[in-house]
Amino acid sequence: MPLEMNREVMITCAVTGSGATQDRSPHVPRSPAEIATSAIDAAKAGAAIVHCHVRDPETGAPSRRLDLYREVTERIRDAEVDVVLNLTAGMGGDLVFGSAETPLPLAAGTDMIGAEARLAHVAECRPEICTLDCGTMNFAEADYVMCNTPGTLRAMGRAITAMGVRPEIEAFDTGHLWLARELVREGVLAAPALVQLCMGVPWGAPDDLRTFLAMADAVPADWTWSAFSLGRHQMPYVAAAVLAGGNVRVGLEDNLMLGRGQLATNAQLVERAVGIVESLGATVVGPDAVRSRLGLTKRAPLAPGAAR
């Protein structure tokens, strides 16, 4: 597809993530109240979408607890500022092998559950968007594999579509986009799809510009896409994504620093991204424009125990 600058840009803030960053910055939110407050502050700074994980409030470790997701959801929806809610559905596919010579039994940290269980919080909280990690990959650590088989993705994709939630395809490498196009061709996912290009995550697509442009060029012309990279490359990728025709993601999930020696808040990262986007001559759009563009429907969470 021809690459053309995006003039109306959606900014997503990835608020906390599931990485082991909770002790590296006091600004990484842990409790539902902290996560919601940080998301709301990001929305006030210009984020149209907030992407949320939850953490154990005491330890900061990543969690799948429904009560934590529900509290985050309700706090954000009750806020005075509007924002599109995007919940992760990436947890529950974690394989940690033993040593290279003795890979089995699987090691501590393994968390493998079924497709329905991976979406339990989505079914209950009814976010407007949830993520769908569109492939399996070696993921940073020596013996950890992020596991998303085609069969699991088909099951999750059908369930997300049936809920009326918009899946955001997380593409960590070119093959993930190939599979995403196949899922749309099969009717598992609706077209035009929504894609997040995840650059520089070991050991997926490297964040050099040639690879990035190849990834962007592999997205069908009528799909909506966004991109991010990690650490010090986060802000350069704000400019790169806009210039290549895409949208923007920033936030503490991907980067803790505003500058050398300066720990960031989510709101500060969004404010910096807004400045970059506007300096390029583009406009930052709000949640109503995002809903119109993506055909989103804002819903209340289901009552506890209600049929799904």
C-alpha cells in the first residue's frame, strides 16, 4: 500500500502492562485505583484510548483477577473524562520451559488456560476493544514462549466478535499479519480490522525503519493501524507512525522515561506524543471520533453472575 501521512491521529496510552517494571518506577500503577487514575490522567492529556492490564495491588505482579478488571473498568467509566477502553486479552498463554537439556516439566511462571478463560474479564467488563496477540513467539526471556496457536486465536477471535467487542490485532512480526489476514478471510475477524504493530520486542520484529515500513506495507489499505516501540525509541516511533499513515501508542507499558534520568508519568508521555503529532501538522482526535471511525459501542459491565 502507498504510505501517506495520517492527518487525524488516535493516541493510545498503554497504562501499566504486565512486565516486571513495578519496582523500576514509582509511576507504574499497581492497584485498580492507581491504574484508573493514571488512565484518566492520560485521557485528559490527549489519549483517546487507554490500554489496561491489571496487577496484584500488593506485589505489582501481573494478574488475571476479574474483580481487579471490573474495578478498573468501573472507575474509568465513572470518570468525568471520556475515553475508549481497551483491555488486554494476552495473558494465559505463557509457557516457561525448564533448562535446555531438561525442558520438561514446565517451570514456574507457566500460565496456560483455555480461550474462554482468557476472555472471562472481557465477557464481564465489555470493553470497546480488547487485544488479540496474533501469533506465538520467543519473548525476551531465555525459556519463555508467548503461545497463541492458530486454533486458540480462531476460538478467541470468534468469541470476541460475538461479544460485540472490537479485537485489536497485536502483530509482533510479519507472520502475525499474515495470520491476521487469513482470520479476516475466513470470517473469524471482521473487516476492516484494527492492528497494533509492536516493534522492537525481543524476539519479534526489530524496530529498524526498513522492518517497520515492511510491516506497515503489509497492513491492508482499508485497515486501521497503530504502532509503538520500546524505551528510548518510543517517541521517534510516534513521528514514524504518523508519517507512515498510522496512529500512535505510548505509555508506561513500553517506556518508563521522559528523558535521560527523568522518570515519566503516563500523562507526560501522552503530552509529549501530542506535541510531536501536532508539530507534524496533524490533529489528535478524541474518543468520539475513534468510536465513529472504528464502529465501537460503549457498554456497561455485566452485573456479577449475569448471563453472558
